[in-house]
Amino acid sequence: MRTVLYLALLSALPLAAASATLKVQLHSAKGTSVVELPLERYVASVLAGESSVFQSTDALKAMAVAARTYAIHMRGRHSAEGFDLCDTTHCQRVDLSAVTPRLEKAAQDTASELLWYKGKPAFTPYTRDCGGTTEDAANVWPDLAAPYLRSHTDPYCRRVFAAPWRWNADVAEITRAIRESQLRGPQKLERITITQRTSSGRASVLTLAGPNGAVRVSASSFRFAVGRALGWNTMRGDQFEVHSSNGHFLFEGAGEGHGVGLCQHGAEQMGTKGRNYREILAFYYPGTIVGLTAQGLAWQRLSGETMSLLTTQPDQDRIALTIAERQGRTLIQRANLPMNWPLPSGIEIRAYPDLDAFRDATGEPGWVAAHTEGRVIHLQPIALLRNRNALESTLSHELLHVLVESQAARGLPVWFREGFVGYLESQHASLNADSQPGAVSDADLRQTRDPVKARRAYFDAAARVANLVQNYGASTVTDWVKRGLPADVTNASIHQAPANRK
């Protein structure tokens, strides 16, 4: 049974991928609105908008993982405007009306899977047609350090033999596009020259020249300016040559889009030739790992007398193992538990290097300090817990959970498990057994959206157990951990009316 453990209210963060919803701005004939979409519904809608023509099932699955990872990585890029992502190619194109059962199945078949790099969701852009060579991400986003997005040849895309594109542009049209995008350029444009290329052969810097001088501009900025003003089927990518004649410019190119990451034409070809979606993703994002939780962390194991610590920062985090070992030696005596309740051996503590890795591995929000499953304790960064003076109390709380779970009867309610640990931990100091706690709800204990509601639920669970101890005695209530709750206690907890409080 999964037990969600709540201890400290730390800074709130977005939910993990497995439980995420996204606020998406949608455009329609009726206007613009912001809707909240479950993650897998969003992924299916992106597949409808970006890759509905795919014939290969595995190529479609690869796109689902890439689109989901991109959404999680980029979530909140429009937070200043009140939503996470837009429905255009600025983020990912969404088409809710075109979702089919096949697209839904591709999303569900890969549900919650992300591409991970060093314990964090990777940045996973994709392109329609790389023209036979993918682009290095640093040439498009100079501040981005992503070794898994370096330029490499793509023989699968080359097998598609996509037709080259041509665009014959009028000087006046280009001048208007430049001005509308507030891009620097000469007042009278006479020549466009490619003055710098990337290692993949794509245009990187253009020189726009006129009778009164010349201006250097980014080739991608120029392409976006043209696309916004004149249509995205004009300049389809940065892999082109340009010629001028009689007041017109002729652009001849290959490929579509920025060329970074997964090439949709190449992925489709790979899937058609029998490659599965994991192989497709490995080819286009080498060094990343497909998984449901934080993958790619360089864990090191530190062993103590009765426990071990997995960490990526052994020198900084070993203090947690020392504290946990010391607490474990006196745990039963401090909690007034029976001496025949030994602390299980083989306890493993995992200290995550940052909040993102903890959140993605456990599904918990940032205000949950730790999460324990069986004998594995997942901790937020040790440094963060120490800065908040919460490391010792968090470890004590989680070790009590390990102990109680090792003795707990099958089907014991979550509220009683959590309440019993809270009661033991408090030593009765913060609980008033004469008060009437609110109704105890497992759902309130499990929810991950409202920290205030969670705090109240955990207090009510502990207060409820304190009431039981007062009415039945500590030894009887402790014995219920192993035997299970009597029916009258279970029914009373389910039907108990809430206290009169706001």
C-alpha cells in the first residue's frame, strides 16, 4: 500500500508529471480561453496538432513522450499571463477537436513517461524535417547546454527524399515583415547574404544590405519575422541559399523547422522499418533515459550499521545517515512502543539533489518534506531540510513510519497509520485529547494541492488517535496496528461529523 507521508510545509511547487494538469490557452472562433487539461489529454491533443498524419505507431509513441516531456519542461513559460502553455507552435500546437482513439491510445500507452537527463525532465524540441542533418541546440538557443541535442546526420530522414522548397519573395514584402517584427534592417533592402553558417550547414547570420549600409541579423529571427507576417510555408527552415534578381529574392532550401531534436520524417521512417519508440528516442536524444521517475542520477551508496544512504552529494549528505542511525537506536524507547517491534533492517534513505528530482520521483508537491514506501525513505535535499531545521524531525517521522508499516495489518486505514505516527511523534504535547477532531478523510491525507487542508487532515488524524488512546488505552490502540481496527472504531471514524469550525 502506498503511504503519502506529510511533515513540513515547504515552498509549494507544481505537481509531478504523473498527476499533472496544465493550464492551456486555446483559440477558437468564439475567442480565447484558458482551460485546465489533464496531462494525457493534452498529449493526445498535441499529437492531433503536430503529428496526426503519422502511420507508424512507434513513431507516434515517440512523439507522445517527446511532447509530454517538452510540456513538463516548459510548463509555466506563460505564467505571467495566467497559464502554462499556449496552443500554437510557440509552445506546441494543440487541436482538441481532432483527437482520435488512436492518438489517445498512443498517449495512454506511454502514460507519464518522460525523457530524463541527470534526474530532470529533458528539453525535447522536435522538427518536421531535419533535411538529413539535425541541428546543434546551442546554435538555436545559445544559452542552452544540452549534450543530447548536438548535431548529427540522420540517414532515416534522408531516405524520405522530401522535396526541396522554394520561395520567391518580393522586396517590399520582406521589408514589411522586418518592420512589423521590429527587426533591424536597412530602409531600402537590396541584398541578403548568408555570412555565417552552423556546423550543420544552416544559415546562422544574415547580412541585410542597402545603399546606406548593412545590418547583421540572426537567420532564425529573420525567418520568424517572415513567417509571422507572410506565412510559415514561405521560409520553412534555416537550411537554404538565397539569390536576388530584379527586386525579388529567391530562397531555395531543404528541411522544415529549426532542425533540433526529433525529426518527424526520420522518426516515421524509423518506425516503419521496425524500430520501437524507445530506440527512436535514443537516436534523437542520445544520453537521455525514458522512465516514470527521475532517471539518470549518479547515485552513490553510503552504508551504515543498519541503514544506507543513496545520494549524489556524499560529502554534504552523509550527516543524514549519522542522524538516522542514532535515532534508530533509541526509536522504540522514545516512542514507548513494545520491545518486540524491532526496527526493520535494510532501510534505504534517498536524498535527492534538488526539489525537481524529489517531486518527479515521488509525485509529491514541494511542501511535502519526505515520502516513504516500505523501507525506502525519499527526502528533499538535505541542505534544504537543514536550513529549515527540519532534517532531524523529518528523519524521526519517517523512521516511525517505517516501523509502523512493518507491523501494520493489511487494509489498516491511512488516517490511522498517519494519525498513530503523529500521535507517537507529538508525545501528546500538541494534541488535546478532550477536543473533538474534524472528520478524518483518507482523501484529504492523499491530496497534493492544498497544504492548509493537508495540515488540518494530519492534525485531525493524530487528534483522533489521541482520543482513541484516552478512551481505550495506549496498549489497546497500539495492538490495533497489528490486529486491525475494530468495526465500531472504523464506522465511527467514517461517519463522524465535522467539528464546528471555519
